[in-house]
Amino acid sequence: MTSARDPWQCAYGENAWQAPARLTHDETDDALAIGRFCLLEGSTPSYNNLVELDRQLQTITHVAAAFEIADQRVPAIAVGTKHGNACGAAVADSSVRATQLMLTGDTRAIFGGCVMLGFAVDEQVADTLVNHASDGRRLLDTVAAASFTDGAIELLARKQGKCRILANDALAGLVKGSLDTAQRHRQVRGGVLEQPNYTFVLDLADPAVKRYGSLTPAQEHDLLLAWAVGSTSNSNTITLVRDGQLLGNGVGQQDRVGGCALAVARARDAGHETAGAVAYSDSFFPFPDAPQVLIDAGVSAVFCTSGSVRDDLVLSRMVDGGLAVAQLPDRDARGFFGH
């Protein structure tokens, strides 16, 4: 951040009694490394802010990768998160429109949340961030983007430095090559778990994708956004998207019925109509009961993996219920994340 070599000392860790806490990092050529973000305004980011930043990078780079493969172009991308999971996400042809759609995904959850934008922030975008669809000034904890005008910084700044404004110009050129390919490590008691990073990218044009029913181009685009959000949210996750906007993210559930019900409930609680939305499931449906929740909500299409002993029964229920279905085997396309 201030330097690629200097650790950032955080006030404390996840909770106030977990101190000291800091960011340490190695020399790297990765332009999106956390240490390469520049703090333009606000107090030193907290431990939680930096974890949030890392999770946002996973989501926004997967969105970019999927759309580059599908369209050979990356749209304006806006992601808003709370506790690492997207509560708002959108793609659009303009930065302002993407920001508006992201903010109205869940107007309550985004309060005090963190935002990452794959474009430069001018005064119009900044004003949208703090005022769009809000009865008063919207409070945000961090805003990360490619760059900020002086006027945008002035609009976003909060008293006592409570809005951290972070810039990294690499956010303006996100492509499939922006995915993090470094090994992932997780400390556990007595050791460290290690695994390859999550670099799978959904390509609906892949001949291996099995389709049941027809998908419109708009549904395919929505499924890409749903997949990118859901696969980088805490599993189990069911994600609903319509018209380039995240409607409801049912994250961290211990059963898929609950995940579907939560996604639908969050969408409706935010004032969205679920009819015509598409859904993503980060693994297969073991029983027909979870897809039935989506069918009852008017969902029009779903991407899920296959691999259940009841695949035929589940698929029959989805197709009979009017869902267009796209599938890949669970061993290839399961999207578990954040255990």
C-alpha cells in the first residue's frame, strides 16, 4: 500500500482484543496484490478491511474473466460486500449504472459495507455511491477503485477517516489474466493447509456444458454474474441475478433448501421480483426440494453441477418446472469457497 515492502499495522485483528495485527507480504509482480493498493484518504485499513479487499478481488476478477471469455470485452463491474460476501454486484455498460444496480441489490446490507469498482471514480460516481436510493448519506467503510478525482475523494470522505479510499489502477484493466493463481494457505491448529487457488471460470460455450431447455443471451450473461458471485461466496451458496444485477445471495447455508429460501427471501426483502431471475448453485442439488423453491419463486434458469445419485430425479423436476438448466460435472465445476 504505502510501499510494497512495508507491513501495515492494523489497530487490532478481527476483534479489539486480538492485537497486534498487521499485513505482511513478500515481493511480488502481482499488480493486484493487497500491498499495491494506495490509501488516498481515511485511517489505516483494519484487519477486516483487508480481508474484505481480498475477497472482493476474488469476486471482481472472476466476473471479469467470465465476461472476457463470453464477449471478448469486460463491462463496468461494481461489487459491494459485507463480511466477505457480495450483498450487491452488477455489470453494465456505464460506470454509473453498474454502481446504481450494485447499491440497490440490498440497500440495507450495503450500509457500512465495502465497495470495489472496476473503473475510475469521478464526482458523478461518488455522488451515486453516497446518495443513490438512500434517504440520507450512505456510510461506506471502504471504497476501492482504479482511481479517484479530487472531487470524488471529497464527496466520499467521512469524519475521523472512517471511509478508507483505496486506489489501484490495475482495477481498470481486469481480464482473465487478472485471476490470482498463487497457492492459497490457511493456518490450522498445528499446521498450514495448502491448495491451488480457485481459478475455474465458467464458459457456457464449452461443449462439455449440458443444456436442457434454451437459454437466452440475457440469461447466459446473468448466469455468468451469478456464478462469479456465488462461487466466491461462503459455501453453500445459492445466488439470484436478473438483468445484470445481484438480487439475493443465500450464502453459508448447511443445506440447499435453506440456501434457496434465503436467496429468495433476501431478494424479496430488498424489494426485488424474483420471477425471471436466474440462479446459481455452487454444487449439485441432492434432492428436488431445493429446485422446487426456485421454481415456486419464478426463477427461469439455473446453473448447477451434476453428481448426485438422484440427478435424473432432480433434473426431471427442474425441467418439468420450467427451468432452463446448464450443468457441468461437480468434479470440474463445484464452486465451494470460504470454508
